[in-house]
Amino acid sequence: MDVIQRIAEELAVNIKQVSAAVTLLDEGATVPFISRYRKEVTGGLDDTQLRQLEERLSYLRELNTRRKTILDSISSQGKLTPELEKAILDADTKTLLEDLYLPYKPKRRTKAQIAREAGLEPLADAILDDHSLIPEHLAAGYINAEKGVPDVTAALEGARQIIMERISEDAELLAELRERIWLTGIVHSTVATGKEQAAEKFKDYFDYEEAINKIPSHRALALFRGRNEDLLTISLKPGADEKQEHELCASFVASRLKLKPEDVWLAETARYAWKIKLYTRIDLDLKLRLRAAAELEAIRVFSSNLKDLLLAAPAGPKATMGLDPGIRTGVKVAVVDATGKVLGTDTIYPHPPRKDWDGAIDTLAKLIQKHKVDLVSIGNGTGSRETDQLVADVLKRHSELKFTKITVSEAGASVYSASELAAKEFPDLDVTLRGAVSIARRLQDPLAELVKIDPKSIGVGQYQHDINQIQLAKGLDTVVEDCVNAVGVDVNTASVSLLKQVSGLSSSISENIVIFRDENGPFVNRKQLKKVPRLGDKAYEQAAGFLRIMNGDNPLDASSVHPEAYPVVEAIIKDTGKSIRELIGQSQFLRNLNPGHYTNAHFGLPTVTDILLELEKPGRDPRPEFKSVEFKAGIEKITDLEVGMRLDGVVTNVANFGAFVDIGVHQDGLVHISHLADSFVKDPRDAVKTGDLVRVQVMEIDVERKRISLSMKTNPEASEAKPERKHQNQPKQQAPISGSMADAFAKARIGK
């Protein structure tokens, strides 16, 4: 297979574009670097196209490697015909390739193999070659007690096993039947006998059916989790009318043998081949296919949420106090300066059993005043609303203090606190206080702080422990890499965790950058980076454009203009007679320049256009402007809620069935996809993303099960009054909260 041509066809781009991109990837270039600084070379392939190209390149190369192994194996057996070789060379999926290899694949000693050893293969051939012959008459000539064939029945059974194996290894037949069942098959789940109580969280699946090709990823993963925990039994029916569909499939197999009504023995063999061999294999294959598709979708959703979280608006370089709420163990306090450096820590006990409310207020006020705190970041865990009220009282009693309080997600803070990285960063700081530092810093710059935490610990995915961990890690790593490089990194303040996500920088090089910075002081220009041990020309080429040096010798070092393109800027300076500082920020002037005047053999129109845009606002941050949500006073727990309340909240997670919103009661509410907007929403991410501030209305409250149903519709009551259209494959069991909302809650509960 010509990999380059195949990818070009799939992406609908020119072969030269793909070839150039593949060459760059093979040379060690990263996707962020290629998409940003090699547009002329690839013909403008963007990062999405390049990620798809990279993924397909890996798959197709693995396919070709496996293809060669299979060809060598069959050839060594002396069974490689021109027709088979062509079929193998034309195979475009791993599944088809393995189907073709199946008859030649070394396998354990089967019943068919035993029959061949007994000399019964000629009997099977004779029965297949001439249907007019009577199998019983033919079999009489193959009786051989010494070889384990004592009578006609044994001979026919051996021949049947050989024919059944041949049928089950027919690649074309397998593919056709597999697709047929994918289109007609029904997944049916039941609760395991005697496990009703243990399987309570899977109640919606105690007697559940849905078309296999229509099951959403979250439901599929819930089913597989239930099965893996021995709480659910999952079966695949070939169609709604199981008996009829089995007969149709058996007839389909029989038709491949070109049988006539009088070919009774072969027709029975075809039925056995279907039920015993083919259906068993197809059942396994399609369940694997369902799981693989569900995992890919779950990774896509997780990646999308992670990207939104990483690219959340930063509050900026301001002195910030982080509060890690706690009731019995106290509230941990940490104050950091504008650069994230820890200035002071403490622990206060405003809540029971100590109840030192006044003392806590006094301590916070003194710290805020001493360190001129601009922002107070409050973790949203247990005790969050009580701590929020404490900070509100600080403002009331100390009107001279001017600061803003904001609640942030503390997901992963405890994981970071206990990590080796945190111990290295804060060797003298108690593990309980490191979480408060993280909470403060993630308000200043979410991206810089969250890269220190394993993405799987941030809490924006579902079923993350049920899916392929290697694929998940790879998918999430690419998201982190893309986000970090899209924003850029201040090389004089960045941690090793942040630097190692920059294109071209490894962990060891990142550590060397920090050591060099500590020993020699801040970098004043990008050229200094070449003095960092092990940061060679290749790494410098990949990384330099993404590393920022603020207030250095050259203003361009604070921009995304790559040092290799500085000559273009110098040409603009010479042509316009303006210095670089006079050019920067002059939008109108820069937009009047003709990019075509500054192109050359190395830098084309795309690069020059990018340079002019960057000069308008060097180092522009693609993240949105910072905004904060103010939870409604007096609404602190689920029992404070009332149906009909309108509240402000922040989106904490987005799933295929809706979005979860923090409204300040320690239990996220769910906005089902049907309530995300007044108009129809196909994908929840088209309406909201993680971190969005939203206005919601409380629709239903289930205190016992801690469920809150919310709506973002203008007039949700009116839409609720309309008759609800039943889903064709709606689960037979329903939770007390009606309709799709119950289904969504169930998936959310299981997916935690």
C-alpha cells in the first residue's frame, strides 16, 4: 500500500503536502512546529489535519509491517497464490488482513486438523465438488479404525469439521456477515443472577436492549464495566427477531456453497458453521468493535474537555491567596506573588469543632494586607461554601481591603500535593499546604499549573479507567502539547513541567533550562538558549518560536516570530524606516503593508502574513478574557435549592448526553442535551464547554440520590409541557426522574 497516496486521499489534500509533512515528522519535527512554522512546506496543513495525518501514518505503517509478516508466513508454507497475494496487498484494514491470514495462521490442533490427519480432507473436497453425490456413500470409502474413523458417521463428522472450518475462514463471507449483524444486531443486557443489590448502580441495564450500531459511547462503556464486574450479562442478538435472523444468516452461508434444496447434509453443515463458528467469532468481533468505538469517543470527549480547561482564561500575574477548604482538618492557606512564588502559609479553623471564625477572619485579613493580595482563590471541595462565606465576612469587616474572591476547581490538587514533583518544588512545605499553593496558582494561570497534574486526575473525563490507557495517555498528551504551544511559554518563569511540553524540549533539557536560569539569571535573549547543555540546533529550531523572553534585548523574543524569520522583520524595518518598537502594535500601519513584498525563497506569503499579525500584538494569548462566577448567597447545599430557581454556575464537565454545572452546592447539576439551548443541539460541545459561565434554572431535585436537573432554556417549563417523543431504543428500566434525564444521571453515576 502506498501510505502517502492513501493519506492524501483520506485528507483530500495533495500528495506533495502529505509527503512533505511525513518527511518533517520522520525528521523529528512536532505537529505544533510544523503547523506554525512550516506552512509553505506542507501547503498550509493545519494542526487538526496534521494530527490526523500522524495517526493514520502510524496505523498504515503498522498495517504494512503486519502485511509483510503475513506474506512471508504464507510464502514459507508454500501456499501463496497470485490471487491471495493481491488480496493481501489490497487489504486496507487490520481486520481484513487478519481475516485473509486466518486459514494460514498457525493454530492449536482443531477437530478439523485431526480430521485431516485421519485422511478425511479428500472426502470434504469430494462432497463440495459434486453435490449430486450422496455424502453417506462417499464416506463409506474413508472408514479406517486405525486412524480413528470407525464408521460412516465418524467420517462424515470429520468432513463436516473441515468444511465448517473452511467456511469460518472465508474472509469475504466473514466481512459480509460482520457488516450485516452490525446493521441489524441488538445488544441485550440482564443483571447477573442474585446480583441485583450489588448492581444497583447499573439498574438501567437490568433488562436493556439497543441496536449495536446506535449505542452511545457512555452507555456502551457502562455495559462493559457492568460485565467486567460480573454484575451484568451482555449478549448480541443477530436481529430483533433472533430466530428469523439466525435462519437468514445460515441461508446466507448456504448460498455461498451454491446449495440446492436436496443438499440436506451440506445445508445442515452450513447451519452448524454459522451457529458454532461464524456467529461466535462475529459476536466477539462486534463487541470489540463497539468497545473500540466507545473508547475512541470517550477519549475524544475527554480531550475536548481537557483542552477547554487548559485554555481557560487566566486571572493573570497578581498576588493571590489560595484556600484549600476543610472542615475538621482546617482551611489551608497559601499566598503567592504575581510570579507564583510562595510568600506565606497558614492553617485556620473557622469550622467545627474549633469554630474560630473571628480568629480565622483576623488571620486572613492580616495576610491579605501584608502581601497586598488581589485575588482569593477558593477550592470547590468540601467546606467550599462555608469558606466562601468566611472570605465574604473578611470583606465586610475590613472594607479597606480590595480583593476579588473566586471559586476554582480543585480537581487533582491533592494528587499534585502528594506527588514527587510537588515534593521537589516545595521540599520544606507540608503536603497539606501544597494543595493551597496549587489552588492559588491555577487561578493565576490554569495551563501552567494543570500541566503538573496527570490529566486523568483533573476530573473532566468519564470511564477513564475502563478505556485503553495507552491510547488515552497518548490522546491527552497531544492535547497538552497543543495547548502549551498555542499559548507559548515564558522561559524565565516556566516550571520544568511546563517547559517539557514545548515542541522539541525533553524533560532533561527542560531541567537544564531551569538550572541554567537559576545559575545565570533570567534569559535576556533567545540566543542564550543555545548555551543550555544538550539544547542543540534541532531542539532550538523546534522550541525557540514557542519560548518567550519578556522585557529582553529584542522585542521579537517576546513574540511567536521564529528567530529564523527575524530577517523578514529586518527587511520590513529597512523598507518602512521604522524601528521594531515603532512597528509593534501599529495595527493600521501593519495592515496596509503588502505581505507579498517581503516574501523570499525561504519564507512565503503564509509566514509573512503571520509575522505581520504577530507584530500587531506580540505574544498574543489565545485564551479568553478572565471572568468569574458569583454563586447566589444563601444557596450552599442541595436542600437550599427550590424548583424554578435561576442561578449562575460554571460548567465543570461536558459529556455526550449533556453538561455538568457547579452551582455552589457541592453537587454538580446536570443540564441534559435537550435543555442546553432553545434550539436543537446535536453535540453538547456546540453549546457549552468546560469553564463556561452559564445561567441555569433548577428543574428537579432528588436529595436522596443527590441529583439536580438543570435547564439553560429561556422557558423550560413550556418545552416540558410538550409531549415527549419516545426513543425507539429506550431502556426498559427507568429511574424515578423521567425520560432521558434519568438515563444521563445513570451514566454519570457509573462513569465516575
